[in-house]
Amino acid sequence: MAQTTPIESTDVTPAATSHNALPKISLKTIFAMTFGFFGVNMAFSLQSSQMGRIFQTIGADPTKLGFFFLLPPLAGMIVQPLVGKYSDMTWNRFGRRMPYLLIGAPIAALVMILLPNAGSFGFGYASLAALWFGAVAILFMDLSSNVCMQPFKMIIGDMVNEDQKDLAWSWQQSFSNLGGVLATIFPFVLTWFGVSNVAPKGTVPMSVRLAFYIGAGILLLTSLYTIISVKEYDPETYNRYHHVKTQAKQKTASLWHLVKTAPRAFWEVSFVQLFDWFAFQYLWTYGTGAIAANVWHTADASSAGYQAAGNWFGILSCIQALAAVVWGFAVLSRTKPAQRKLWFRISLIMGGAGFIWIFFIHSQYLLILPFCLIGICYLTMQTQALSLFTESLNGENEGAYLGLFNCGICLPQIIASLLSFAIFPAIGQSMPGMLVIAGVALLLGAVAVSVIHPKLSANL
């Protein structure tokens, strides 16, 4: 097979770090391999911030919302391990990870255009056809978005040494949050410019549909930038830097074998993620409804008040992302490997406090404060979880392990959605109450951080 060209000598410093033989990479190269996450997260942010609104607008029963939110994590559990496993074996003229981005980005953009039109094809309000169309669109959007996401995660594991890894992960998550800023603010800004934020019953407003169209275009452009700019290591260079024997590299262990032989950090960090991703699943599912109930005092998804709450949830998601970006560049980019576990715990405490605080707030502007805490938590928990896990990998089957590690993100979301069918009715169908439960889950996660035994970080 044809092989890719190694990064130019001007972009790396050949001296090995104290942790592995990977060279120091220029900031320009780290920017190129992390900036593309800006566009990918636009797709996820539009989905997470507007999905509950879309499905309630086209007539979904609020007590059954958990069903629709099962599909994205299921897609992630299937796609990301497969992309990881097979990209570990892919070496061609487009690279090792980039070919998957070439496939996933156009499909994700197409489905982003289709999803908000679930109520626009004459199926009728609350019709089974409209709901199934939306569900299938969500499924394919997540399948393709996950194909896009994995290459960005894997090239950091492939090419970044431990001394620069916290910087790279924090940049990636910061650009991810910047993409979230644009994605979540679009419906509000478009409404401010005069785009209609209301529509006939059962139809998603033009402000939301246009936001998805713009997001699809940005996803394509940013993915193209990364594909053009990042030159992955060829097999020989990769093996040399990671101390992988060529013969060993040709072996293809099954995903089940990799699970059975996974490093301890795989299970320890995944256990903590049972709590934190459980919590965020409820924010995405019930956030708009909780704000509509507490601030606009409505549960009618077709009302102007509910649609205003949907726009404000987008603004709060934007503020959440901005707080995360500031925190990422100001604090996390300077984090040392020995501090990873400490910051992981602190972030979950801050997030838990933010979730519970929302229950008591009835002013739309006061909601800014808890969403800042939630933003800091969201970025930090992802950055530190990835760093704590990848410090235990040795370069073999790295893509497959990162894909499998994503199951520790998806499984809690599935559990949360399934439990919602029992919890939501049990608390009187209170959407603000679901966020309190989410906050308690984050606080339990902060306690669970104690089970992690890091390789490089201090055992704090």
C-alpha cells in the first residue's frame, strides 16, 4: 500500500520526551489536528441542544423522549470501536485515520440537512411516520458523526507525546466547545435577525432548520482543513516512535480480546464515566423543558414560550461552551500529568452543583451561573478522562482502544435513557427534577474518582 509522508522536520523536535519516544510537535500542527473538532461538535451540539425541542415540536410524548435519546449512544457504541479497529490497519495515500473522515463528513452533513425537516414532509403532527423519520435521521446522523469524531481523537494518541497531550486534548475540547458556541447560538441569533422562530404545529421553525444547514457547511469545511493539513506518520515512523515491532503490528486482535486484556485504567475511568455521562444525558433530554417550566411556566411545545425557552437553552449552551473554552485555555492547557486526577474530581463537583442549582432558579439570566459551572465540568471531565486513559496505552491497537473507550461514554447514556422511563413518572414528570438527579450523579462520580490508579498522575 502507498504510505503517507511523515510530518516535516520543521514541525517536530526529534528529542524524545521522558515518557515516550514521540517527538515534540509544533503548535501549528497541534492546531491543525484539533481545529477540525470545531465542525464535528457543531453537529453534536445542534443535536444535543435542539433534539428534545425538535421531537416535542413534531409531537413526541414527553414521557417517551428517552427512546429517541437511546439512538445516539447506541450508534457510538457500534461505530467507534469498529472505526478504531479498522483504522489501526489502514495505511494508504490519504493516511491512517483521515480516510474515515473523508467518508463520514459528507454523510453527516447530508443528514444534518434532513433531520430538522422531520415535520416538513406532510406526515402530520405526532404521526408515526414523522417520529420514525426523525429517529432514523438521528441514528444516521450519529453513525456518520461518530465516524468523523474518531479520527480526531486517534491522531492525538498516534502523534502527541505525554508532555503535550494535555495541551492537545484541551485544545481539541476547546475548539469543540467553540463549535458548540456557534451551533447553540444560531437559532437565537437567526431569530434576532428576523428568521421565524415559530412554525405551523408539528413543523420545526426555520430558525432551527437554517442553523442545521449552516452547521453542515461548517462541518465539511473544517474537516477538509484537517484532511489537507495533517500529515500522518507512515507505518515505519509510527512503529519506531511507539516502539512497536512491525511483526506485532500486523497482528489483528479481536475487539473482545482487547476488552479482556484492557489496561486497568480502561475500567477505572469508565466506571467514573458511568456517573458523569449519565448526568449529561438528562441535560440534553430535559434541559429545554426544565427551562420552559421554571422560567416560562409552560409545558406546551407548540407555544411561543416553549420555543423561546428552546432558544434560551441554546444561549445557555453557548455560555456553557464559552466558559469551557476560557477554562480550557487558561487552566487545562497548563495542567501537568500529575494533576489530572485532582482536576477530574474538582470538575465533577462543580458540575454537580451547577445541575442542582438549576432546579431553584426561575430567572433566565441567573441560569448563566450554573451553566458556567456545567461548561467547566464538561470540558474538564472529557480532557482528564482521555489523558488518564491514554497514558496507559503503548501504541498498539490505540485506535481500537479509543473506540472501545467510547463505550464508557455511550453506555451511561443508554442506562440513563432507559431509567428515565421509570424515574420521570416517579418524580411527577418534573423536568427540573431530572436535572437534580443528574447533579447527584455527578457528585457520586466525584467520589468514584478515587478508584482510578493513574500511571503518571498523582494518586490524589
